[in-house]
Amino acid sequence: MSQLHYVPSRILRINVGFLLAESIGQSRDIEIDVDVPVSVAEDLMLDGLHGTLHLSRNSRGILVEGALRTHYADECARCLEEASVPLELDVQELYIHPAEPDAPWVVADDGNLDLAPLVREEMILGTPHTILCRPDCAGLCPDCGENLNDGPCQCAAPIDPRMAALLNWQPLAEVARDLPETSPTDPAATGSKPRSRTRR
Ligand SMILES: [Zn+2]
Ligand SMILES: [Zn+2]
């Protein structure tokens, strides 16, 4: 089952020739009911698309209004795992007919209007700023990088009571400060081997 199952964006091309043939003021509702992933653009795959669009004929073309619901996959900002982001797209756009060269949305000569680029644009506008796989995502441990949604990492492990006494030890830096002053460049003064401090 490694094969991708999705429908191409042309499923979002709607033939409105029947509505163009009708008089101004006529309208029709169409149901969008795509249950499989739909490739809206080369860089955008939506996980299904549902909703009702109201198409109405006016003097300039076809007005498309309605709301569409979808999901798409993105990276969670906290844990970097894949997140399914729900989106509600409010659509309200006039598809010009006959097509004008500078109009962004037009009904093509074959009577089709293409919802895919409109869905893509609405999607970009509607994308939440912070994407989370779930509202209470625990994210990654800043120290070890483990996904804390899978449980606490080793950094958070409780301290063994036998080791707890170590926490009360005077930090070595403070110990060193209390020692009599010696020249760090002169190995003879401290009695240490000069290269031992760079060895691992
Ligand atoms: Zn997450
Ligand atoms: Zn950690």
C-alpha cells in the first residue's frame, strides 16, 4: 500500500456552462465531497474537501460563495512530528465571464471554473500562525531532543536519593577559588602534568 491515493486538482474544475446559459439571478448549490487527499497544487495536498458552494449567475459571470472544510499535513512547531491541521475556508469570489485577460478568476471558454487556485489562496490566508499536532503538545526536550509526548526523557528522571548528597557539594569552581594562588602556566607550581587538562 505504498501507492499514493489522491485525486488531481482537476476534480475541482466545475462546469458552469448550464448556469451561464440561464438568465441573470439564477443560482445553484453544488456539494463538494472529496474524501481522499486532493492535490490542489504541486506544493499542496489537502486531506479531503467538504462543503457547499452557492453559484449564482450575474451580469459579469459566476459568483461563488460558501465554506469548505479540509485538513492538511504540516509540521508541529513544538515536536516537529506531522500534524493534521483543520482548516475552514470562506470562499467568495466572482469568476468573470467572458474571460478578461487581467481578471484573476475567470470562467474558461469551455465553461469550466477552476476552484483549485482559489482554494490554494484561501488556504494560505487561513493557515494558523502556530501549527501544533495537538493543543497540549509537550514538544521536545531542549536538552536531549526526545519527544516528550512519548513520556518523560532521562533528563527528567528523578534523582537517586543516594546521589542527592552530591547536589549539596561545594561547586569545584568555588573550591578552586579558595586554593592558594598558583601560576596556571607553570606545571611545577601545581605539580600537575601540563597536557593532562586537554586530554579526554
Ligand atoms: Zn507536537
Ligand atoms: Zn531530555
